[in-house]
Amino acid sequence: MPAAFARPSPTEHALSTDAPPREVARALLEDGSLALRAEAGAWGAVEPWMPRIPAQEPAPRDVRACIHARPGGPEFAVPAEAPALELRNVHGWVRPNGTILLHGPEGRVSAAVDPSGRRAEVRLRPGEREGGDEEAETGVEIFAALTLASAFLLGRLERTLVHAAAVAAPGGPAWLLAGGTFSGKTTTCVNLIRAGWDYLADDHVVLGRAADGGVAVEGWPRRFNLDHGYAAGASLGVRGRVDPHGFGPGRWRPSAPLAGVLFPRVQAELPTALAPMHPAGALSKLLQQSPWLLADAGAAPGVLALLRDAAGTPARELRLGDDTYRDPGRLRAVLEDACVTGSGSGDGGRSGMA
């Protein structure tokens, strides 16, 4: 194992009120194969991005890929050609040798990702105006850069990051809720938690292979970004961060086998319903929620096979109406009727969304 993965001494991780640790190391996956190491000057900016999973120091023998976050500006000139990808104002370029360069506005965040070497170095230079717009923008850019860096390294671990929530009936396998912003992922997740279901995450999950060759889901939970009108039962179109623990203490599960995929979309004026989706359509939509796929040609075939197998599980469109926005029991009934028991469409026996 390279020296860069050597286990820091206990004093380097000890919490102190006098000074921050020189370095923080965290495992990002249950098996410890992906780790993040942040120098003291970068940890404060990195911590909001970290999935809210039990803190685990990565064992050197388990680490196969690592993100190293440190303070400072970019160590490369911005390429002259158009970027190959973009996420939240962070642009990316794929170099001839396979390295992926990431650069945010004014160099506040940058990264060099070496997928074949399974390493990424993220450099952070936060804005100077604390509490202002620049700080908020920098937080979004840091989130994007770390998300992209982790996605590229996950591809080399035969896994993929997907913009999706994941929920599970008690004791059952996981269902993905895959979709873009404002598609209803978080509201659906919260309602199902309140109705007695478990959750893995509301925005990012990692797909990988289960021991039996099927698809397994691992959640990267963070505070939920929930509509301000949720408590009153009426969407306001403005969201804020909430702790999901308050909706169902003890209902988080770190991982589960994949049962199927739901693609939510909000149509408030119509009743909530499900309709079956062809695997080709499901794969197309999953690819939209894994936009980093083609940036690393070396990992693309394996990642595509994983997404194809996920799309081959039962897939359904989930139309979300006002009837279930404020009624967790009704939503649970719709999903358990069609997903858990497979006995119907969840729309009064009708087989579509007409």
C-alpha cells in the first residue's frame, strides 16, 4: 500500500478545542475502498459535503481509491478548449492521458483526478466574504467538485454514483427514486419514512455489485433539502435543510439489494399513480442522473453494465399528485400495492397514467 494511505497516528484525529487536527481521514464506503483525506485547512469546507454515515477511519489495507483535499489554488492553467462537462459552475476537461481537470469560477475550487491511478487531489480556496453570496457559491462549487471526483473514482471501483434517493419497505430491498431537482425525490422519501419505511439517502446513492451478482445500493445521506411548505401540506417551491432523523428515528439503513427503480415527477392536479417503464427508457433516465459516465472511458463499460442491470429491474414512473403530498399512508398504499406486492398500478386498478 502506498505511503500516502498510511494510517495517521491517533493524535492526528483527536478532537481539540485548541486547534483542528492536522488531517482528517474518513471512509466513504462500507468496505473502506474509497477514502477521503482532508488537511486541517480544508476540512471545514469539506465537512458539509460528507455523507452522514458513521465516521470510520479507513484501514490502509482496504483503501483502493482516495480523494485528498487541501487548501490552495489550482496547480494547472485552465485549458483553452471547451470543457467536456459541467456541474454547478465547475467545468471539467479530459486530458489525453485520461486525467480529468476540474475548475470552478476564479479558481475557488479545482481538482486533478487520475482515474487509472485511483487518486484525486481537490484544492480549495474559499471566498473572503464570510456569510455572503460568495461563500454560498463556493460551498456549491466545493460540493460539485467533490461529487465529480468521487464519481470518477467510484467508476474505477466497479461502482457508480447516481443522483437518486433510495427507500425500502421494512425488511425489504431498496427502491431508487431517480430524478432531477424538484422531481419529488425528497418529499416522497420523507412521506415514506413517516409511513414506516426505511431510507438510505434522499439525493445520492452508490450502486455496486452484490455477492450474488445483482445490484446493491449504498446510501450517501445528508440533511434533506425539503420544501418549506411540506409541514402545511402545500408546496411553496422553496427548500431548506432538515434532519431526516426527526421523521423516523432509527429508520436509516446503510445498504440494501436493489428491488427496482421509480422515476418520480410531480403532477399536483392528478392522482398519484404508477406506470410500468421499459428497461430502455429506464436506462436512458438513469444515464441522465449519472452524467459523469462518459468522462472516463476506462470505467464506462463496467458502469454502463451496472446501470443497464439496474434498469432491468422493475422500473416504474411515479406520478405524484396532491393526494399523497400530505398523506404518507396513501403514498405507502400506492407503492406497496404496485411495488411490494406487484398486484396493480396503484391507480384504482387502472394500468396507466391516463
